[in-house]
Amino acid sequence: METSVHGLDTTIQGISKKIQGMETRVQRIDTIVQGRVQERDTTGQEMRNSFQRLETSDHQTNDLITELLQPDLTSESSRHIIIPPYNEQLRKHGDQYLLGQITYYPNQQLKLDSLVNGGLISDIKMLDDGRLVFCVPDQSTLLICNRDGSNIESIKIQGAPCCLTPINNSIVAVVVVKPFRSNFVELYDINTKRILKRIQVPGMKSACGISTMHNKLIVGGLRALLIVDLHVKDRIEMIKLRCTPEAIHASGTKIFFKNHHTGFISNERKKLKWYSFPGKKVQEKILSSDPYCITSLRDGSLYVLCKDGSVRHVSPDLKHVKTVNTNNSEALEGGDIISYNAKRNTMVLRNKKILNIFQVKQ
């Protein structure tokens, strides 16, 4: 992975000049989105549209992967980025959750407006050490803080960070939109605030999401899943689909996703889909409402946020689905971003301008 980076400063300065005009555009987008935050689904659609307007053509993407390694990252651990076998460990805890019953109780809340100064948040993940990482595209920033909102730090991004996935306790992979250029996946060390690697992925769409599986990154493109090998340069595997995937989430040997909404009839929009590596085929299950965001729990079951504001609990074998009984808990209703950390046994769910942090029931 080591690559000479002489002239890195000059390169970054050049990138910075190219995106100076981006801030005004993103601010206009943010104005549109912020005016509609009361409608969760509209807000999510505006966010996707914002990123899609920033995306550009892929005609100049002959070079598949470009790497920028920091000169001081010379240790063996820096040369080989390892993704822990997260999804394989989920099922070793012996937890088995009763389908449809509340598994978590609200433990903490954060007011997001004050945390990001009114910025647009497009993705949130919790790391194994409990820290939270936010994508704030209109501020070209990754924001990091403790779960109580303390010790706020930020990393400036040369572009708009749309979505992220943790690699380990210090490294995150981020889908970044760059004006007049193809989209990139960039790896950042959030402790040193340095970029470790930049990967150009032809055809990648920012609205598809990003996930990890067995030292590989999973992203999406037009009617395709794209699998990026972190350890082999220029290796990008394409899995062709009959739809453009969104809300990508990898768990075990499966990649879950939903249909991109444009042009689909109602039943197609309601389908939770997954690609299974053992069978190398796509399967699906129709839910009672359109899936919106997907995460997996310790026992391998899924929580799926839906368009109607409910949470669907899908069994580990994917055969059974029940609506989570929220007991009228506002914290569990109407969310638009959800993610789960197995090591912390903690789930985060954004509901409008509040981030709710849930702990497992003992």
C-alpha cells in the first residue's frame, strides 16, 4: 500500500482550488433541505438529490485506483489495513432477540443542530470505542465526538462526504463527492486526521451507501454492486443487478439493499433485497412499507427503518418480519438514519434533529 507522496501538498492545494466554488452550491442545497426537515422522507430524498447533483460523469475514469499515502505511515500496521471480522462475531454472543419486541431502551440524546452548527448530516456511525462519526457534506467535514457530545473534533474533506463505514477503531472509509470529477472512497485516520488512501471507483453513486465485508468495501453504481479490495490495487469486482441499490449494508455473507425509487412501482419499492455470496444470487422480501435504512443486530437479525416511520424486525433466516412494538416511544418512530455497533451493543437512530442512543436491555 505504500506509495510515494512527494508533492502531496501541491496536489491538495490544486484540489482545494477546484472545489472553491462548491461551497455556494452546497449552501443552496442545504437551504432547500433544511426547509423541509419536518418531513422525514422528503428530507432524505432531498439529501440524495443533493449528492446526485454534485455527481459528475464517469468518462474520465480510466485509472481505477489512485493512492495517496502519508509519508510517516511506515509501520507494518499502517501498510496493511485490516477490517475486523465484525459480522462473523455478531452471532457468537448467543443473543437471540424476540422478533418485534423492543430490544433497546433510550440511553442518551444529542441535539444535532448545536453539535454541527445547523449543518446537514447525511450519515452517522458509532466506533467500537463509543465515539460517533458524522458526515456533514455542506461543511465538507467529518465530525467526531464522544457519545455525550464532548471532545468534538473535525476533519476537513476536499469535497462533500456523503456516507461512511468504520474500518477499525481509528480508520473510516468515506464516499466523497468531488465537483467535476468522479466520486472517490477515501480512508481517514480519525486520530491523526490524515488521509491514508484515495480510491477512484468508476460508476460509483454516492446515494447507494457503503459497507464493509472481509477486508473489502461494498459500494453501489447503476444497476450494480461494486466490491473494492483494499489490499489489491486496481481490483474492483462488479455484481450486476436489475436495479440500482441504495442503503447498502453487508452482514455475514450477504449484502442487503433496497431499490432506488425512480421509476419503480409500489411493490418494487417495498422490497428488501440481498445478494448472497454462497448462492451468488439476489433474493427479496416484500415489506408492508418502503425500506429506508438497514442495520444488523448481534443475532444476525435486521432492523429496517421504513418510509412510514416504523421499524421492521427481520429474523436471522430472513423468513419472518414483525413491526417493532415501540410502545409509543417517539425516539423509535420516524427515524431516517440507523446504525448498530456490536461491540458496544449500542444502536443510534436519528429522528429529525435528535440523535437517540439506545442500549441493549439486560
